[in-house]
Amino acid sequence: MDSNLSLLDQKISQLIALLDQSREQNAQLRTRLETADARCRELETQMNTARNKLEQVLDRLPETVNLS
């Protein structure tokens, strides 16, 4: 009986350790996701800025060009 309780105690300790490890990994992944989301928003802003500048340049180009 004592060996069964000891084994059960050991298994519960392992389970708790795995749970703690999973929680830590989850927290790390959440941080990485937040960082990636922020970078994505930053890149979207940069792309929109570049698109607007390109559209402004295109608007200033003449409609037709005489190459002769």
C-alpha cells in the first residue's frame, strides 16, 4: 500500500511539474505572439505609407508619354 501511495505521489509530482512547465511555455508563447502581432502592425503601417507615396508619384506622372 505504501509503495502504491509513493508511486501515486511521484506521478502527481510529475504531473504538477509538467503543468508548471506548460504554463511557463504558454506565457512565453503569448509574449512571442504579442511581439509578432506588434511587428505585423508596424509592417502594415510601413506598407500603407509606401503605397500612399507610390500612389502620389503615380498621380503626378503624365497620362501619356510621347516617345518620338
